[in-house]
Amino acid sequence: MKGLGFHFSSLLGNASLELWYFTAVILMVGWLDNPEIAVDAVSFYMNLQLWALMIALGFNAAISVRVSNELGAGNPKVAKFSVVVTVLTSTIIGVVFTALILVTKNDFPKVFTGKPAVMKEASKLGYFLAATIFLNSIQPVLHGVAVGAGWQLLVAFINTGCYYIIGLPIGAVLGYKINLGVKGIWLGMLAGCVLQIIILTFVFLRTNWNKEALKAEERIRTWGGSEEPQQSSSEHNMNE
């Protein structure tokens, strides 16, 4: 159970990193000059993008379970195919929501506020919200793939690097030093998300799924208490 405890703690850490990141972004907006309007606009936009994120998180959970099950069953080709289908499906849904935001960016802020100044600020940030929703239709799915394949520690390092070492500093420089304000801080957030997608995509494309299936079966034997090596179903699949 030692290995299971490590994976659970890694998952909890990853979830906390992402939650704290969005909180940090809102706090950074609050440190701008005259932040009241900006905080109002960013706060309900964050809530809106989190609602859209729920769909991608559903795919995250589904692909995580599917990849782990298929690798454990020795079906690396099925695991890889499932990843491709899930990423494409979530991306298409993300494109639909992105288009919806772009079409209604001047109107839907009225649902959240009646203040003209806040509505004007929210309309200016519509493109940033659309980009965030699109990227968040991809990133959580790739994150789920990594978790399902047992790469929790790798994901923790990627999250930390992209969000806290890249995203927040870039946002701070653009927002405070270059005086882009909310847009600069949001650009930093987008930069961290884009970098994370690029890295996870590279890892996925470089992955030897046959080897990952063998590693999964080894973990099953270890956690199941079986020390006797047995004929691997993934070895059988590789020989077909």
C-alpha cells in the first residue's frame, strides 16, 4: 500500500496546485490600481470558465480510468486510441464553447452584473476567456492521461513549473511592469497553460505504450502481493 499512498498524495498535491493557482491570479488582480472593477470582471469570468471546465474534468476522470485499466489489462494500443478519441472529443466541445463566448462576449456579462463599467471591462476580456476555455478543453484531458499512466510526479513538476515558475511571473511582469493590467496577468496564465499542453503533448507522442503496459502490470503484481512473474498480456499483444 506504500505505492498507493504516494500516488494519492501526488494527486492531492496536483489538485491543490491548480486551485491555488487560480486563487493567486485573482489575488494578483486585486493588487492592481483601482482593482474593484477588474476583480468583479475576473471573478465571474473565473467562475464561468470553471463551469465549462467541469466538462473537461469529466473527460479527465474518464480517460484516467480508461488508460489505467487498459494498460493494466495489457492493451497499450487501446489505451493510446482512447487518448486520441478523448482529446479530440473534448477539443471539439471546447471549440463550440469558445465560439459561443466570442459571439456573445458583449452580451452575456449582463447576466452577471448590471454595472456598465464592469460589463465594459468584461467585454474586453471576452477573447481571453474564450482562449482559456479552449485551452482548458485540452489540458485537463492530457493531465488525466498522465495520471492514468502513473506519471503523477512528472505532472506535479510540470504543473509547478508552468503555473508558478512561468505563468505567474510572466503575468506579474506584463500586468505590473508593462502596465497591461488584467490582460497582462491573464496572458501569463494562458502562457503557463499553453506550455503545459505543449509539454504533455510531447510526452504523449514520445511514450512507448507497450513499455507503459508492462510497468502497469508490474505495479499490479507488486501492490497485489504477487512476486511470481506471470505471462504478460501486453507481451502477448506486442507479439501479435
